[in-house]
Amino acid sequence: MNTCSHSNIKILVVDDEIDLEPLVRQKFRRQIREGIYDFLFAFNGLEALAKLLEYPEIGIILSDINMPEMDGLTLLTKLKELKNPGLKTVIVSAYGDMDNIRTAMNRGAFDFVTKPVNFEDLEITINKTIDEILQIRQSLEEHDQLISIRQDLNTAREIQQAILPKNFPPFPNRTDFGIYASMVAAKEVGGDFYDFFMIDHNRLGFVIGDVSGKGVPAAIFMAVSRTLIRATGLKGLPTDECMNYVNNLLCNESVSCMFVTVFYGILNSATGEVEYVNGGHNPPYILSETGIRKVEMTGGPILGCVEDFDYQSKRIKLLPGDSLFLFTDGVTEAFNTQDQLYGEERLETFLQSRLACPVEDVVKDSMQEVSAFSAGMIQSDDITYLAISFNGRT
């Protein structure tokens, strides 16, 4: 539906014939009375340019060619310099003046009518021109809206990136553990997130999550989920109690059946013990000097769907030199140009080759490998990593 109407498109008639104005007003008196047409008049090209400055609503210029001071062809040249796609010129000239009419069309005239003017034909031409202007104006409005949306999305992306920790190492004075993380959104904003925070001197809380869906709704739900987990985790609650509480909050607040997969853990940096809950997320890998192994699932469902579910926690023990490698399914579900998945097997082969590497190198190298694997394909899902190494106390 057009947001513009005939009533806000003025028609400027440019002709040095004095009798033309009363004739036009008489012929189109009904349309003028009903507000369908709104005419303005000028006697030459110079006056027409002045009228354009005074009335920016002018959309159609009906111009004669032969006029004093500035003729119609010169006026067309000046109008072309304005680069206004919503301003259309219809040339009015004698039928025998086809050379000038052709020149006018080459200079950007939208259409022409011949003298003596057939006012029924002129009305058809005016209406056709108005329809063209309305379409152009609507397209320009939609373009402006898209630009505005793009700017809003860029701002949302900056805000989203700002709430994720991105300064590494985040705890430069700690030598008992190391952390590195990265998130690459498939769109301007994403639904993946990671976070980590010190609960007390020894306990490090860490989380990775993947919200259902894409775009702005997922980004908002992501921000809510991340904030709730951080705020609850900082209270020092056990991982199962934390997930029980956050899940119920998300179930009460969730709209459009949105949910989030979450792996939340607490590392005791003094002992290497990790208490964790897996809420429907990809199981992380433990990297040790003897190889890799998956972290056992805890049987919990995704968060935001099953209210009052009793999440259960489990524990693992890391040895000095061991690492935890957490990721979202954007890694294993990346496609290549042969429609093949990157998959767990490729990921495990990669991790086997990086057992002794710092977690920052593991994450960066994995990002490069997945990017090379899916080269030539549009990224279809957010790709997120969180890796933690346990170094022990010396």
C-alpha cells in the first residue's frame, strides 16, 4: 500500500501563455475541488526553479519547450542536475516539433503531450506520471527504512559484542588457569553467548549457550539468558540450583517458544574439580596429554521449555595441563560447497592434533580450519568457542 497520495504531489505548469492557467483550472476544476490535483504555474524555466525551492512537494512539471529567459530544454538540463528520482517532467510541444521533443526525452523527460492539448490525454498522462512517482517515493521510503534498520542492527551488534568478555587474558594475574573465547555471529546479531566470572578467589564460573532462532529476537533472549546466569552464578549457588532457578525464570518470560542450550560449570582452580550442568548443549571435550574425551552429559533438557525441571550436576577432575574445549553447534554443523558437514569426527581429529597447545591457539586454529572448510558458503549459524586450561598452583 502506498504511503503517499495524490494530495501531496503538486503539479507545476511552466508555459509563457497567459491564458493557459485559467484554461487548466477550468478543465480540471472537479479534480482541483476534490483535492486530486494541485496546480502551480510559472511562465519560464527560471520561475520554475524558484517554485521548486518554494514547494518541495512538486512532483510533476508540465513544461513547454519554447519560452523566454529559460526554455524547456535548458530547464530539463537543470532538473537533471537535481538528481531527484521523484520529480518527473512531461514536455508539452507542437506535434511538428518532434526534434525538440526527442531531445527533451534524451535529456530525461518522462513523457510528452502535443499541442493543441487533448485534456483527456493529458489527464491520463498525469495519472500515469503520478503512479510512477508514488512507486518511486515508496521505494525511497522503504530504502530509508532499510538503512535505518541496518544502522539499528549495527548498534545492536556493538551492544551485544560489548556484553561478551573480549579482553584476553581476562585475569592477567592468575597463572592457575587460562581462558580464551570467541563468537562469530551468522547475522548482524546472534543467539550464541559465552561468559565467565570469578565467584570467589578459587571458583571460576563459566558458561556457553545457544539460543534457538536467529536475528534480533534471539539476540534479546541471549542477553536475558546470559544476564540471568551471571547474576545467579555470582551468588555462589551450585550449578544445579543455578540452572533450576534460571530455567524457571526463562519459562515464565519466554515468548514464541524460544529456548536456549546451556553448559554451565564451576572450576575450582585450587583442585581442578569442575562441577557442571549440561542443559541440552553439545558436550565439551577434555584435552589431556593422553588424548581427548567427551564430558559426560547430565541429562538436563534445554532451558526455557520445561518448568520446574530438577537439573542434576556432575563433577569431573582436571589434571594440571588439561583443558576444556566448549563450542556451539555452528562449528560441527558448518557446511562446505559439497554439502558436507564439518562434523564431530573432523573436530575430534583437529583436537587430537592440538593437545599441547595453549587454549588461545586451539580456538583460533579451529576457527581457521572451519572457515577454510566452509569457504564459499554463507555462514548459516553462529560459531562460538570457550576454552579453559587448568594449570594448577605452583
